[in-house]
Amino acid sequence: MTRFKIEDDFYLDGKPFKILSGAIHYFRIPAEDWYHSLYNLKALGFNTVETYVAWNLHEPVEGEFNFEGDLDLEKFLQIAQDLGLYAIVRPSPFICAEWEFGGLPAWLLTKNMRIRSSDPAYIEAVGRYYDQLLPRLVPRLLDNGGNILMMQVENEYGSYGEDKSYLRAIRKLMEERGIDCPLFTSDGPWRATLKAGTLIEDDLFVTGNFGSKAPYNFSQMQEFFDEHGKKWPLMCMEFWDGWFNRWKEPIITRDPKELAEAVREVLEQGSINL
């Protein structure tokens, strides 16, 4: 039985399910602090943790992989499961995440290839990485006894390119290696990025990234869904509760009351990853 489904709503074990998720990137936190961070997320009332996967840390040198210590993603997911948290994992080659080169390993720059494209040399490099990563995640899928609800194919690709064959190639790499949970893309909620960065025409679930104005942003996503005949639930995959700071400029802060109201607006219509 498929425990988690995406239809007109999210369904977990046959019942409607609202995803209340928070982002905790395992690779940003020492392993000894994972439990404390995940415990706090659970105490906040959330039911899910989301994390990217940083390719450049797992394969810093071509062909040399590391999944130990602070990079033991399997252990991180197990701690989350022990605490009763589901997981959303985003192993797309590029993660953005205010992370060096978007998580792409620097050695790719020494190769004759076009990154984030259907260039066979790039797809082959991603495939070798996925040969190491994805077998560690397959046992962690919900239907295999783990806690992973769904996984990401690409990250805000609509703000970068429009190579649909590339998106299909990444999806195929994942499915060929046993990833059979629901898959999704995440993009800005405006039409140009949704059109360029999604595979809605291939029935791949679409999520949006924004940090305010949920009624308007969700309405833009809903219009896009309606145009393609999709009756999907609405989800903000990245609700930006802060913003990055620039060197020598004032630190950007956000009023807690305004933030709480903006989160409430999301929850009135859909699910959230904070």
C-alpha cells in the first residue's frame, strides 16, 4: 500500500494530511546537535523535517564519497523518524540554499560540460553521484519503513533554464535507482518560472517558493494548475522566514507578528515548509 499520496490533497494512510515542515540542513549542523534541533522542531508542533543534500560535500573530489560523521544523512533521518517526524529530502544536484556553487562540486568546472543541462557528460556525473546517494535513501522511503514522504527533482530551475529534457533525465536517474515516492519541483510562483521549471505536463507535482503574500502567490499557482487540469494541493516548499544579508549592509530582520500572520495565511490554504 502506498501510504502517502498526492491527489486533490495530501493523503497519509488514506486521511487528509497537512504538511507542517521545517528546514534543518544536516550538513550545516554538527551531528551531535541533530537531536536537539529536530527535537525543537517537533516541539514546535511540526510533523516533518526538510533537508537538501549537498553534493559538493559528499563528493568533494571526483569519485571520492563521504557519508560519515556530520554527513551521515541516514543517521539524521533515523533520528528524525525516532522523534516521530516525517521527511522531505531534496537531492537535486543544485540546491541554491545560499551554499557555495549551489552545492555543485567545484571539480565539475574542470570538465567539458554544461551544468544543469541535458549534456550527457553532466547527466553521467549526476548518475555516478546518485549511484552512491540514492541506495542510502531507498530504504528510508515511507513505504519501505522509513519516513521520507517525497523528494525533489530540481530546485528553482525555472529561474535558470528551460531544458525539459534535463528535468526528465534527472527524474529518470532517480526512478531507475529505486526512488518511487512522490516527486516534485519547486519554483517561484510566477508564470515564467512555473512554465520553465516544472514538468506539470508529465504529471510531476509542483510546489512554490515565497515568503509573503500567500493568497496572491497561491492564486498564481492555482491558475497554473487549472490551466493544466490539475487538482493538486497547494504547498509552499520554501517559506522564507528571513532573508540573506549582504556584506557591510544592515542585518535584515523580520517582525515576529508579521511573520506569524504570513505563516497563518499559508496554512489557511495549504501546507508549508518553513
